[in-house]
Amino acid sequence: MAWYSEKIENVISELNTNIKTGLSTNEANKRIEIYGQNKLNEKKKRTFLQRFFDQMKDVMVIILFIAAGISLFLNIYHAMSGAEAEWIEPIVIIAIVILNAILGVVQESKAEAALEALKNMSAPSAKVIRDGELIVVSSSDIVPGDIIRIEAGDMVPADCRLISSSSLKCDEAALTGESVPVEKQYDASIAEDAPLGDRINMVYSGCAVSYGRGEAVVVSTAMHTEMGKIAALLEGENEGNTPLQNKLAQLGKYLGFLALIICAVIFVIGIIDQLDPLEMFMTAISLAVAAIPEGLPAIVTIVLAIGVQRMVAKNAIIRRLPAVETLGSASVICSDKTGTLTQNRMTLVKAYTEMSGIVTLDSDEKSDDILALIRLATLCTDGDVSIVAGVEKHQGDPTETAIVAAALKNGMAKAQLSATYPRLGEIPFDSDRKLMTTVNFIDGKTVVIVKGAPDVLFERCISGNIKVAAEANATMGKDALRVLAVAYKFIDIMPSECKSGE
């Protein structure tokens, strides 16, 4: 069923659920048995021994094993013939091969452990209505037919059809690559052939709610979600060899072929000189083994391990050692949309006021009017920024959190501003109005603050140099900056259409 093109009544009926009371606990447990847990399939983890022997499949390693075997055979022959045997060579070769394999396995194990820790840290929960009550459950326990509630900062646990929404926006960069949060409308009529990005009455697993709130009914979980379909495609892909592995394999073949030629040439020369055939055979094999660079695999592994440590210092996790060489060879990475490879985070870089003009915000000292502008803009946002373990954590629309982050860097925390200048009412942003309005109590006066698209807001301003402001807007727009305008007005009476602040 194309859930997005059906009427919500048909969706509810098909899923056999209730909008107000949700599923019962017993029914939810039954559906878990039918649909399974809401988790993406994972490949069966390879054991330590399997990963260890995987390291032995390299052509160079195989050649070293052959060389060690031949060297061992020669030493046994010398020992039996009464000559002095040199056991150090086969022992060193085998030790190098084992050390090489252990280094590779240890690195993979560390990477797996780091990835597992990250996955456990990000294991989400969901607010769901069960037996008529709103409870919090693990996202893995969500089933089709569950009624969930989502709000700014939440991760969508499964693919859902919206039942209601209020100024709801979702960040779908992880799924579609679209960096701008998508505005959702629960009552939108969507054609059956609409592409994924246009299904605005749906929210999708793995996407974050950046603004507003809503209720939705779960329609797909686990591998049946849109994110699950992508995971299924990736699951079927085979891991290819890196250019370094291909080159080493090619070198191994050349060395093996060269060793055989050496054996043949030395043996033929000895036969021509009428030397003992068995002695010449042993000599030829000894020279062939000597031609094999036993230290090459170890040197390559050590160099790659050093590269991994440098990548770790950059907060990059490398699962397989040879991948370091491939990533290190990249000088330019091209992506069609922001938010896919980046943090999908914006930064406030410039500001304009009539008194100061256009100012770059990377300087430590800012004029009072610039700080007042940032303060007013911050009061007219719903985003939030907090510092967790020394790292900025953004919650909400990226455009709004950029403003809040700029205020925080200038000693104006959002929570402190909200407490000092309380919000009395608000009109949330919507795509038709292209503005957001809040009413705040500032220094004993009631102030209306409006933030939004400059072209819309300029038309509503009754004072200020609009012409110069429009020129500043055009200048910053030419620099590929997203520009917002902020205006304010003192009022005596609270507007009736504003919602009271919470």
C-alpha cells in the first residue's frame, strides 16, 4: 500500500489501530513476533579466527608461506646431510606473517568495538501511546500500528504516516541528501507516483525532527523502511580490493614468476657445468627464497597502522587497514548536496545593522547594536544549543541553532535570555507567512520580534532604511549566504492571535 497517498482513515483501518488509545501491550507483543524487532539486519560477525585467516589470503603472504616452507625444507635437507642448518630464516618469515595478521585483526577488532560503542550510544527511544497512555519504549520495540509522538530533537523510529502536525520540520539529509529541513503537513494530498522527497505527510526512520511536533502512525519498521531498503542494497555489495592490495598482489605474482625463472636459470647453468643436480636444485631454490622481500608485508602493515592512528586523531574510524591507503589518496571529495557528508550545521558569519553596516562575526569585539540584533534573533527562535563534554550539541532547525550558537559564543545563553526576557506569546513559522513572531517582555516593555525572509519582512517595516537593508541583503546573498531579517516593535496590548508562551 502507498501509505502516503491513502486517506488517513484507510491507513488506520488497514493497520487495525486506534488513534487515541494506540495498540494494547498484548497486541504490540504479538506484532513483534510477526514483524520482528525494529532493527536493521546485520551481517553475522566473523570470529577472531575467521578474521585472522582472512589476513592470510593476500598473494604476498601466500608467497611468504611458500618461501618459509621451502626454507624449512632446505634446512631439514642440510641437517640430514650433515651441513649446518639456519633455522632463523623460516622462523623470521613465519613470525612476520603472523605479526602482520595479528596487527590487521587487532585494528579490525578496535574499529568494530568503536562502531559498536557508537551504535549503543545512539540507540534511540520513542514516545508511543499504548493502552491509552503515553510511554517511552526502545525504538526496537516499535511495531506497525503504533501511534507515536515526535517533537524537536527526536529521532523518527520508523516510517510513519502523520496524523497531526504543528509547524513540523524533519531533517532528511541522511535519507535524501536535502540539507534544508522539510516542512511536513499531515493533511497534504500526495500522488501515488510522488518521489520520496515530496511525501510531506510521511516521516521516515533515521531522520531527526528539527522543529515543531506531531503524531503519527507507524506503517513500516526494520528492513521494510526506506532506510532499510538502502541497507539491503549495501548488504548485497561485496568488499572490493583497494589499489594498494591490487598492486601488492601484482607484485607478488611478479616476484613468484621471477623466483621460478631464477630457479630454472641457476639449475640449467649448474647442469651445463656438470654440477650435482640435487645440489644445484637446492642452490636455485635458496636463491629464489632470498629474492622474496620478507619484510615488505610487515612494512606495509606498520605504515598503514601509523596511518590509522593519525586518522583516529582526526576522529575517523578505519575498519580495515588497507582502506587507509584509499582514503589517503583522495584529494577532492564531491557531493551533490550538503548535509550528507558534513554535519548539516550552519554558522552565523555576518550581520548587518544600520549603524554598523555589514560586520563579519569572527572578531571577538562586537558593537552593542550587533549584540542586540543577535539577542533579539535568539529570543525569536525555538532551537537550542548546549555544551556536552566540551562539544556543542545542536537541537532544532540548523538556521535557528546557528543564531543560538552565535549568542552563546558572545556570552548570551538561550536559557538565560529566555528567563530574563520571557516569551509571552508566539506565532510559529509557516511556509505561507515565511515569518516567525514572538512577543517578549524586555526591560519592562512588551516587544514583538519578527524573524524571517527579508523580502517579506521589509514590506511590513514602517521605519528604518529599507533600501540600504535590501542592498545589504543582496550583497550577502551574492556570497551564497542564507539571509534572515529581524525586526521589532514595542506594543501596549498583547495581540489576540498570538499563542501564549509555554
